[in-house]
Amino acid sequence: MDSPPLETFFNSLLPNLWEEFIFFIPNKNIPDSVIDNFKNLEIEKYFNKIMLFDTYKGPIIYEKGTNNNKIVLKGSKLENNIYRLLDRQNITSSSGFNFILEKYLEQIECLKYISRWMYENIEQANYIDETIKGLFLIQLNHFDKHVNVFVKQFHKNSIDANKSPLNVEEIIKSTLKEINRQDQGHNQNATLVVGPDNATNRTPQKTIKQPLVTEQDAEKMILKQVFNVNML
């Protein structure tokens, strides 16, 4: 049985990362002019609300009483991605697999960074209880462990000191666009262009610097992806 193309395989790993991701949108430093331009969307009602990237509905408001099993057990999905990467390693060229590793590490470093920021700034959310705090901590621990396991298993080569910081906004933009396309079309073969299978050989890093993202940047990228709002 032929293996799926490189980009198709990469895309198939994304839902396990992003689905059931819990988050909130802080309302600080958003100009009134931006809010006025999008009053028809009533985006203000979502500020500081706990939200969830639902598997089937996309971004929704988290409600008390929501079944949290998928968030708590997300570690098994992340572990499954490791197994799939190990299987793929044996049937993909070195250059192609290294390219996948770089793209995947960008994803999980991004999610780890956002998860930590949300957990450390949870007091900005409107509704907080011990369950909510616990869920954000569990999510952070899942991604922290996943990054550590990934680095230990795959990133054994030297560090590229000239590697650019992560572009978190572009990572989220391309990823959620792809996940939405797969959900809407129910097409498991949807593709995201991440580079040809014979991409130039790149040495994966052991670590990547923390992305240089401010609180305002985080607001902008979440507003862009959830509400299609551009903030200048």
C-alpha cells in the first residue's frame, strides 16, 4: 500500500494537535475603531470568555458542564502522532522527513507557548473556577510533555543558531485554515502545501527559541482566525 504524499501526511497530524484546544481572547488594547467596524459580528461578547475548538463545530464558547474527557485524555492523541511519525520515518527520504519534523516542531512549540501564556494569564478570563484552572494546566502539561518526547526522540542533531523565531500568527493561520477545510469538506485528502517530498535537506533543531509574541500579537491572531478580523 502506497504511503500518502508528504503534505497529506503532515495535515493528518494537525487535528490531534488543535482539536479540543481550550483558550480565551483577552480584550486589552483593542481599539474602539476596530470593534465599531465589526459590530455586526458582536465580537465583544466573546472577549475574555473561555472557548474551545470543538472537533465538529469549530470555535465555541465553553459551557459549564461540558464533557472534559477529550481535553483530559488529549495526551493519547499526541502520543499517537509520535507513533505515526516513527512509522513514517522508515518510508520517507531523510530530507523529506526532516522537513516534516521542522514543521511539526513549529506547531507544538507554538501550542506550548500559547498554552503557557493562557495558563499564566487565566485571571483575565471572565469565568474561572478550579475546573477551568485545572484544564488549562492539564493542557499545558500535555504540550510540554509532547515537546519533550518529540525532541528526545527526533531532534538529536546540532542546533541551528541562525534559526528565525517562530511566526506564531502564520502557523495558526495556515493550520486552522486546513483543519476547517477538512471539517467542512469531510475530505481526508485535503492538502496544505508544506513543501515537496524532495525538499532541500534541513537539519532539525533540538530546540527552538520562544516565539517573540506579545499579548497584543496573541489577540490579533486569535481575532483573525476566529472572527476574520484584521487589526492594524
